[in-house]
Amino acid sequence: MDGKTVRMNRILRSGKAVIVPMDHGVSEGPIAGIIDMNRAVSLVERGGASAVLVHKGIIRSLKTPPSCGMIMHISAGTKYAEDKNKKVIVSCVDQAVRLGADALSVHVNIGGSASEPDMMEELGKIADDCDATGMPLLVMAYARGKNVTSSPLEIAHAARVAGELGADIVKCPYTGDIKSMKLVVDSCPVPVVIAGGPKCEDDIDVLRMVDDAMTAGAIGISLGRNIFQHETPDLMTAALRSLIVDGVSVEDASEILKENLIGPVLSMHRAEIEALR
């Protein structure tokens, strides 16, 4: 037993991940679902998230510490940047320790950005710092750039890079089918969680995607918009947790979304969103 193992158990449930990233405020701005971060975190926490993933300023601003795990993201870049695939490091492992985070997260894009070597170098250094302090490291690894198309083989390559350079968990997109996703999982030396991508209109599609990823060997999810922009983020979190941690069927998980028993619905703050446009 060591510090990394103890902290890893705080962001997982029975070895499975129900992680809700809410770092989008930096890259996208105050989008629907994460305008009121205290409420957003409270809802997914109530639904059974194993961890939330946020930037350091959000950790400081929360009124109460969440009962689930807390992952501090230290990569940043906005949608307005000339090179949208470039992510810069905006904090460090020591700050994550000071703020009480249970794990660290960085984002790396592989595939043609001029900043790719810098991101890989930074990842290697951060992984070493995480090992030295016993801090788990989640790496968001994407095949993005002028030289890639985000094919399954390219997704597998990006995941492999993250695993070889020191990640403890790798986050990557779902490839679209079980067979190719299994290649990603089998060829990555550390556990894999899938990203959610754009908001889906049909809940059952999200549940089936996650179920297929679990069949392929993933340990869970790191889904943002498909949870925090859902009409009932708490129920969506609960449905996904039941599928991932409890192993229920897609059909049984979907029934949770019909119950509406967990708590209040997250307001989308439509008036506030319109005022920001």
C-alpha cells in the first residue's frame, strides 16, 4: 500500500471509474450545466460519481469539499487560440497536493501540432513528479492534428504514448465498436476510460456506448457534457454508475432515468446563457 494506491481508491469505485470532467469553463467558457459549479458538482456527487475533474480555481471556490474524489486538471487552452490543439501547463503537482486533490490530469494531443513535442516533454516530467509524490495521473490522450483522422489505430497510438510516458489512467475517445476499442485497451499498459464527446440527444445511445466500452475492457468513463448538460445530471450519473460499477444491463440502467427520485433537476440557466452571447 502506498500513497498512489490510496488516492487511486478515492477516485475509483471497486476499481471502476465514474469520472465527470468539468474543466470546460477554460476551453469553452461558462456553457450550460457548469455555470453554477457548486450545484453542478453537488448533483453528480449525489448521483454517485467516483470523481469530478476541475481546475484549481474551481477547487478553491467550492463551498464544501465533495465527498467523491477530486482530480485537478493542469492543462489549458481556449477555443479562440490560433493552435487549438496546443495545451499549456498551468499548475503543478505540489499545488494539487496543497489543494487536497486526489489525482492530477493533463491533456496531450498527438498528430501534427507544432506543440506536440512540448506536450510530450511536459507529460514525462509531470508523470515523474506524480510518482515522486504518490499522486495518480490521468492523461487525456487524443489523436488530433493535421496528420491524423482519429482512426482507431491513431487513438490506440495516442493512448499508448500516454501509457508509456507515465499515465496511471488514460482517457481517450470511444472508437465506435467493441473490436477496435479492445485494441486500444489491450495495447495500453494502464487502465482506459472513455471520453464522451459532444452532447448526445438519446440517452440510450450514451448507455450503449459505455456498455460496449466496458465489454471491450475499459474501466469506466470520463464523461462531461453528456452528464452535466443532461436534464437530470444526478439521474444520468446514477444510471451510468449502475452500469459501470454494479454491472446492470443497459435496459435496467435506463430505468433509473425514468425514476426521478434522486434530487432536483439542474437548471440550464437559459437566461444567463443568452446574456453571455
